[in-house]
Amino acid sequence: MQSQELLKQAHLKVSSARTSILQQLLDARVACSAEHLYLQLHQQQSGLSLATIYRVLTELEQAKLIERQYHQRAKASFVIRQQRAQCQILHLQNGQVEAFEHQDLSNYLNQLADVMQQQLVKVELILHVQLKS
């Protein structure tokens, strides 16, 4: 299982709480709030409390496995920290954030960094979109 491998690489003890929460974030196509994770895990009858979810999210963030994000809303959302270009679409009408990958864009940005004789460390691209009128 990928979540267990990531926990071992981060030198964190593999627990059911950490594995469950990390796996939910790995499977998610959108950024998830702690409350959203709680509801998903509650439906799976995990028995995890909201306090446990917040504690584990903090541990995963400190281990640099996930990132906390704020997108025009008061509550934080969490996504898997990625080495490749992280691209997201922020839907302005409902505040939903959707992650996407675009290999051509990632390749172009790496080529651009090479031309500048630089190493690309991190890319964050957020497209703010709304329905056409």
C-alpha cells in the first residue's frame, strides 16, 4: 500500500489512523478539509475522532507529506505534497479545488528552467475559473 510506504520513508510509525488519513488524501482528486476527511472516514466506520484527524494532519504536515492550503475560505484544506508541478483549478462559484496534471506543461517548465541554468524546485499553478456568461 502506497500510504504505508510513504509513512515509512518519512520515518513515521505506520498506524491505522495515519494510514487511513494519508490514503484518503492520496485517493482524493480535490483538496480535503479535516471535516471532509472526518465525514469520509466516518462513513467507512473508522472510529477516528475529529481531534485525531487534526493531530494526524499536523504530524503529516510536519513530516512534509502533505501541505495545508487556503483558497478564499476560512477553513484549511490539505493535499499530498508533490515534487512535480502542482496544478489546481479553483472554481470561483463554489470554492471547490480540483487537482490536475499536465505532462506537457511540466516538461515545458523543466525545459525553461534548464535554459535559465536553474533547477526547478517547486511549481504551484492555480487557475481561477468561472462559468462563461
